[in-house]
Amino acid sequence: MTSVNSPLGTDEASDLTNITSEAWQRGMQRNLDTAFNLTKVALPLIRKSESGRIIMISSVTGGVMAMANQPVYAAAKAAMIGLMRSIALDEAKYGVTCNAILPGWIETDTQSTHEKLQGLKTPLGRNGKPEEIAGLVGWLASNSSGYMTGQALVVDGGNSIKEERA
């Protein structure tokens, strides 16, 4: 399952002192509560399958790295990783696995020019492709991934392991 993400509200992208409680709640609802609500509703059916898969799409932002002026997004995506791990432990007894994919710079219609340029600075020298994330989702949903649970899988072209930056 995935959180339903839409472009950030401009009042969510700022340092913490300029973010209203309403903007904080809106960002949490969009980026964390959707994963919670969807998983909670689907879980009874997933448990019945005896080999169910829950796949969350988080981000490298929050759980692995951070970006300036993104405390709402970073907090929500980091919390999603905690939610995923808790679900993984609780649902293992039903044969259900739960994992999260943490994408980095991925080419999408909503990617900004700045984000595109950042993707070119990864060790692989390019932005990721949506089909590269989809391929991992497919594998995680398959029987081949049945022994993997509670994992946060980073797909970022090596960006998060690059210590030296130009």
C-alpha cells in the first residue's frame, strides 16, 4: 500500500517556526494518515490471505536524509517507517509481510527543476524511473520476498551513501 501524495502546500515548506498547526496536520494526514487508514481497512482481508503483502512508499527524506525547510514531510515519512516496522512485527503471525520503499530523486510529472538537477548529482548520474520503483513493488508483492519483512529499502541511485559532495 502506499500513501497518497500530492504536491506540498507552500505553507508546509518552511522552517518549523513558520509552519502552522494546520499545515502540520495537513501534511501528516496526506503523508502518514493515509497509510495508516488504508492499511487498517485492508488488514482483515490481507490476514485471510495467509501470505499477504503490505508495501508502503515512504522516502529517503525523513528516515535516511533530510532537506532544508521540509520538517512536515520528513517527520511524516520517518514515522511511516516506524509504522511499517510495527505492522511487520504484529502481522508476521498471520504470514503477512510489511516493507517500505524509500525512493530518492524519481522522474515524475511533478518533479521540479531543482529536483531533476539533484538527481543528476547522484553517483549513478541520473534520476530514477517510476518503473524502477514499480519493479521493486512487484518483487515485494511476490512469493519470492516471503522472508523479507520490516525493511526500509532505499532506491536512490547511491545518493544516500555518497559522503563527499561537490
